[in-house]
Amino acid sequence: MSSDNEKAKKKFRNTRTWKTFRHQMNVRDKGRDYLTGNKLIKGYELHHMDLNPNNYQNLNEENFVSLNKFSHKFIHWIYRYYEKDRTIIDRLTNILDKMVDLNK
């Protein structure tokens, strides 16, 4: 991502519009991480599901979820693989199911 994009994003995240929207999404999400259900902690991320930089300021509520930092990093990490091979979720589920069975 270009540094110009990053500068524009940072500038937008400092606006009252963004801060108000972020708070509204926190209320909508009941202060919970969408992925884990855990309480959002200071520094949580409001994740844009629309990754097109031209749409960064499009504040459509349906395109956002509140995530703690680790959940946010995980979503971006797994997405890189998922967009190329959606069966990664099946393999991940198989591993997690096996772990649950082994650790009962």
C-alpha cells in the first residue's frame, strides 16, 4: 500500500466523522469483538471489510466489524489465503476439531 494511502487513512481516522462512526459501531457491536465475542479492549480496530482504498471513507455499517488487535491481524492473515483457496477454512476446522477431541 502506498504511503499516500496510509497518510490519507490516518488523516481520515483523526476526523470527528470517523471517531463518531467508530463509537456508533462499538455500540452496535455491544463492545464485543465480532470474531471472539470477547470485550473490546483499548486500541481495538474497526475493520473495513471493503479493502478498496477508494472506498475507505464509505461508512456503510454493513462493511465494518469491531475487532481486537489480534483478531484483526488474524482476519487479514487468513484472508490472504482464503481469497486464493476457500477450502483453507475446511482444513482449519478439521485441525481445530481434532484438537478439541484430543484435549477433552
